[in-house]
Amino acid sequence: MMYQPQGLVLVTGKTNSGKTTTLNALINEINETQNKKILTLESPVEFKHKCKQSVIVQKEVGYGQ
């Protein structure tokens, strides 16, 4: 999945099901090994990623935003 040239990945699930852990692991691996553009839409942003090889844009979305 991480080595596809393009696509959309949705990480969804119930509270405390491991979404944040899964998403952070994917972002970290891609960021350290590939030159990609990564956009996250979160409510709230739980972990700030620093750009390494990839460009990362993190947006907080939700009601009242």
C-alpha cells in the first residue's frame, strides 16, 4: 500500500481502535523513505509530523471549524 504511485488511504474505525497508531506508523515510514505529498484531515490533530523526505500538511477539521 505504501509503495503505490498514487491513491487515497482512509483510516477509519471506532474510538480506541488504533487509528492514530496506524496512521502515524504509515506517515512516518513514507516520510522517512519517499518524496511524497501527505495531507491529513484530523479531528483533532493528535501528533505533529515534521517534514523529512515528504511534505506533510495536517489540517484540523470538524464542527465549528
